[in-house]
Amino acid sequence: MSFLGNIIWFIFGGFLAALGYLIGGAILCLTIIGIPFGVQAIKIGVATLTPFGEEITLKPTAHNTMNTIFNLIWLVFFGWEIAIAHLINGLILYITILGIPFGKQHFKLIPLALFPFGREFTKKH
């Protein structure tokens, strides 16, 4: 089911969403200060390509000082807008029965969009 869900997701919007993250991440990587944030945007873009069968996990270093500072900067400048976009897309998809699994994927991406430092996307066991 994950494979089929990822194919449908990719065709009907996942590719465009991931492309936005990847382009934004590449632009952020053009500056030295933006590199850590660009890497996180690229990470979210890759996660957005195939979210079915994946889960967000915390790294052991998730709550260290540097990750916390970067997450706060990310939240102020990028995270809240991205999270609202995922929330709106998820709510729109929940209107139809067929869209519910895809809306769940948008809701799953909200924590990663808010605080990407110290989190990773891994296969479900």
C-alpha cells in the first residue's frame, strides 16, 4: 500500500511540493549562513517525495543547544509558513474520503516543517 500511495502522492502534488523545498534549499545553500537551513529544506523535500511508509524520529542529539537555536530561527523565518501550508493542504484533502490518507501525510509532515533540526525521516518497522 505504501508504494501505491507514494506513486499517487508523487503524481498529484508530491513532486511539486518537493521541488519547492529543493529549490528553496538550493537557494539557501548559496550563502554560508543559509547552508544549515538549506540542508534541512532539502531533507524535507526528499521526505515529501515519498511520505508513505515513513515516520519522523528524533535523533539522540535532537535537544542539544545548537539544534534548539537553529529550530527557533527556522520556526520564525520558515517553519510556521510551511506548517500552515501542510495544515491547509491536509484539511482540504480531508474533505473527501479518498483524500484522507494523503491529508494524514501532510499532518505527519507538520512537526518536521516546524522543527527539522534533530529529526529524521525513517522507514516504519
